[in-house]
Amino acid sequence: MRRCVYILSLLLIFFISLSPVKDTDFGWHYRCGKQIFTEKKLCLTNEFSYFLPNYHAYNPSFIYDILISFIYDRFGKFVGLSVFGALLMTIGAAFFIGLFPSINYFMKAMAFLIIYFLSQGVLELGIRSQILSFVFFIMVLAIIDQFSRNNRPLFKILPLIFLIWVNTHSGFFIGLVLLGLYVIQTLIDQKNRFTVMIIFLCSFVATLINPFGYKVYWELYRHLTSPLNQMIAEWVSPNLLMQALMLITTAAVVIGLKPNKRQKTFPILIIGLCLIMSLAARRNIPLFWVAAFYGLFQVPPLHQLFSQRKNTHLQSIFIGILISFHLIVLLAIVPQALAFNTDWKQYCQSGLYRYPCQTLTQYPHLKGNVFAMYEWGGFLIWQKPEVKVFSDGRMPAWKDEQGKSPYQVWLEILQNQPGWNETLNRLKTNYIFINQGVFMDLLLKKGAEKYGWKEEYRKEGVVIYKNLKISF
């Protein structure tokens, strides 16, 4: 009966996680992965944009790039990627459900579903490199928890996990901090200190095995010191309701574990760390709720309430609930995801942002250096390899000679701030490719020739201007 609950729980999580692929960074990740296959060359410098050409960003995501390129080309394009994302989420759920063997499987599965729905604003974009960090975070936490219960088989593979993680997503440092917090717990307990310290040091060394070596930590510093919350939506703080819910949950965990504070330092430190990170940027909300339930399940009254029960009648009710959830998901969620991933028109029009797919077909002359909407950057890198964009999702933490982010420079140009046209001409911009009605379009629509531009295309909310001064 328990095995049946376990399998049904994982299947439910798999189907719920079949999210449409809406990540705006998909395009440049795919292009990098494709380049590795076709040219046997890593994306080590900025080859896709004409602003800050050959800029060195030390953010290795090569394993992820290879995976999504291979899956997209060989396994049904976006459908294959959705299945891949769902499999990753299911692996994360399996490790999460493996926490606390004495807790009922159904309760742990429901907890994971709660985590998923509370994190919808982050996880609803489908497969992205951040999903792998979410799964790796759960894996590291589960392995540490297993080791703390004197069950050690997987603990020694942590350096290997960090070796893969560092070459997948920059979130690897969260796992390293997590392991560092466990070092503190072992120092308090004076138990397994030597083993844990050795694994921690080996894991740290493993993070240095990447094309950029120690410079990945310099990239982390760039991100931490950049005002990303002023540029990127997922870097802003969560809404007040979510903040209140997180603060109340944290207080409940700390108060509930207070009688065993010395023995429970690790979960308190974890939830404290994840709370700070999540209040600073809502992209970290999934990590907080994993840490929160890890702490809640250790609060004695809740641990006892959610413990395994021998009541087969209750288990039957659980199975009935799970089957009902399966039917709802299969009838409502899965068809929507499949429709989005198989309908190119819907992908172009109904994603996180609307992409100018039809424009690229109707105006095939677009080439050279193109100043486009920021959200279109990754899409153009993927769909128009002959084009170099001004900026895209790789670049918010980069800095130019004046210490400005490419996003800031892009916004100043789009808003026609002083010097905008001189900057475009200096950078040899061939085309402006923007939405109708933005500041730049309102200015150029009245007299593009005055600024050396000519309107070439205007349809379905998109406008293209060609530079009359810059030749190819």
C-alpha cells in the first residue's frame, strides 16, 4: 500500500510538472549547446551581441546547454523539453519524499505539491537551468539528512554532484553554503567532523573544475553587487502576502525547534538563509519552502502527527485522493502544456512575452546589428543566427566602461535619453526592431529621416527602422 502511494505521488508530480517551455533565455542556451555539437566550441565569450563584444562572463552552463540542445533536436522539441523538466522535478520530489522515513509518504508528497504551487511564479516557466539548481539543492539536503541518520552511502558522491552543478547553473554556491551549514552542526555535535570537513573541501575543489576555474566566484560577486532587482522581475522581492507567510512559517519552525535548539541548529540555519535570500529575490522562493518543510517536519508535534500509520483504511483514502488529482491534472493541465508546446503560433503569442515570429517571416531582410526589445534577445539569437542583438538575458550583471549594465544602456536608448542615436551609430546598429508605441517609436514615427532612420515595416504591434547611415 505504501509503495502504491509513493508511485502515485511521483506520477502526479510528473504530470503537474509538464509545464510549457516559456523561458526567454531558452534561445541563447540552445544556440550555445548547438555550437558545442556543431563547432566543438564552448561559449566562452560574448559572440551573440554587438554591445560589449567578446565580453567574458564566467557563468558556465555547458551541461545544461548540451542537454537542452540535444533533447530539443532529438526528442520532440518543446514536448521533449517539457518531459525532461517534469523528470527533473520528479527526481527532486523523490529525494524530498525520501526525507524523514517515518513521515507518511502522502504527507510528504502533499508538502512537495504545496512547495510547487507556492513557487508557481518561478517554476511555471518550464525547464530552465534554475530548475536543476532547485533539484540539486533538494538532493544535497536529502544526502546530508541521510548521513546525519548514520546512513552514509551517498555522502561521498557530493563532490561529483557539485562538479556537475557548477557546470550547469550558478546556483551551485547555495549547495556549498548548505554543506557549510552542516559543518557548523557537526562542530556543535562533535560528530563526523573530519569526514564532513573533507567532503566539504572536496566539494569546493570540485566547483573549481570548470572552464573558468575560480572566476565563477567572481561572477557570483558581480551578480550579488548588481542592482538586478531594478532590472529583472524575478529578482524583486515577493509580494507582502508571501513575505508574511514566509515570516510566520520561519517563526513557527524556530519556536517549534527551540527546545532542541542545539541539536537542530542545521534546519534553523537553513531556513534563516533561505528566508533572507527569498525576501531579497522571489526567484529563491522554491528553496525557502523546501527548507521550511524540512524544518516543520522536525517540529515534534508535527512529526508525530504526520508519522506513518498502519491504518489501511486511511491509506485507501489517500490513494483515492491521489487518483482524483491525477484525473484533474490529466484533463486540465497536461492538454494545455501539450497544446502550447506543439503550436508554434501559440508559443509566439502566449508565452511570458510575445515574440515577433510572423515579422521574421514577412521581413526576411533583417540582419547585421539589431537593437531589439530586451525580451527578444535570446529568441533572435536562436531564430536569426545572422543577427547580432544589442542585449539579451545573459547580460544584466555585466558592466560597460562606465559601470552600467547593458540593460540600463538599452533602456536609456529605448527611452531616447540624450546621446541615444549617437550610441546606436557608434556601435554600427543596422536595424531598430521594437514594439509599436514605445518611446523610441513615438519619436521616430514623426520623422525618422531626421535622425537617419527609415521605417521599413509596421504590422501587428511591431515596427522596424533601418539605419540610412550604416551600410553592411
